[in-house]
Amino acid sequence: KAGVTQTPRYLIKTRGQQVTLSCSPISGHRSVSWYQQTPGQGLQFLFEYFSETQRNKGNFPGRFSGRQFSNSRSEMNVSTLELGDSALYLCASSRDSSQETQYFGPGTRLLVL
Amino acid sequence: QQQVKQSPQSLIVQKGGISIINCAYENTAFDYFPWYQQFPGKGPALLIAIRPDVSEKKEGRFTISFNKSAKQFSLHIMDSQPGDSATYFCAAKAAGNKLTFGGGTRVLVKP
């Protein structure tokens, strides 16, 4: 069974631009969560989607948004990029809404210049 | 607000030794406590998890010890191997809520 895939793996953007990251969960998994990982702040929860509905949201500004499609694939968008948005963005999928067993993808490394 | 505090930030252990990582939490609603292992360039991978009704869980060389009254739990890596060199994250979750991670511990196992 294929794991969680994230595209692109690496991305370089400049301040003020926007970016869209994509996540394909494990087949049959309906829950997708997004995390931001930085050396200083560690793993920070962004949001979680289950059956196309956002169920939980972390403490990030409105520039960070996401959505989930009917096939469970998810995208997250960051608008008006700031230098501090440079991070590894991780997607995790789980089979159901409990989110307990989460399987992480390899992440998208975003560098904002 | 950091709800899960993890220590130490890093540790070095000799091959064959025991690595011990500790986590403390504040939210008594947490009812699921997983540990994740992350290698450079990879996403975290679930290692082992425990619920508060169990005081200890062992899977191979990895053991979680849980102390509900002290609101602490720890990961023991027995017979540590160079391949165990990675960053380890504890986490906690309450039903219906997000997974909250500790700050991570970078483990280096020297051959």
C-alpha cells in the first residue's frame, strides 16, 4: 500500500507570493492533518480535515488555509508569504476521525526568500 | 502554551546502552500518548503508543512507561543501536482534539 505522498518536495518562493502544497493520503484514509515543523517551534498543528470538513484548526493566521477533496486528497495554501513561513510542511493521514494513528508524508520543504 | 514538555533536547548514548526520554503533560483530558521517530529528510513515523489505563508497554527494544498521577511518560530504548540515531517526539491527544507534540529529542548512538 502506498504511503502518504506530498508534492512538491521542495519549493523556493519570495516574500509576498502564495504557495499551494498537495497531499495524497493513504488509500482508504479519510482524515488529513497538516503540520508545520521548524527548528525553533517544533511540530505545530495547522488544521485537520475529515470528509472534506475542517474539524480542528491550530493557532495560525488566516493566511494559512486548506481544503480536502472528495477523494480525500488535501491542499494547503499560504498567501502573502513571510520569511518566517520557511519550514517543513508535513501532512499526515489517518483512517478515521479519531486521528490516533497518523501516518506522515515526507513533507514539503518551503524556503521563503 | 506548550502542553507537552519533553526532555532532554539531545542525548548521546553508547551502542548497547539505554536511551531515556521523558515527557510531562498538563491536560488531564489527554488519553492517547504516542511516540514518533523521525530521521533526517523523512516525516515522523509512529513508534509506539500507550493509553492511561496501562502503566507500561513494550515493543521490541522500545518501552513506554506511564505515570498517570505524575502526568509523565517516558520512552526507553534498550540496547541502543547506531540505526536508532534519530529525533524522537512524544505527543498527546484528547478525544476529538489535535495531536500535541513535545519539542523533540535528538538521539545519537555512538558505535
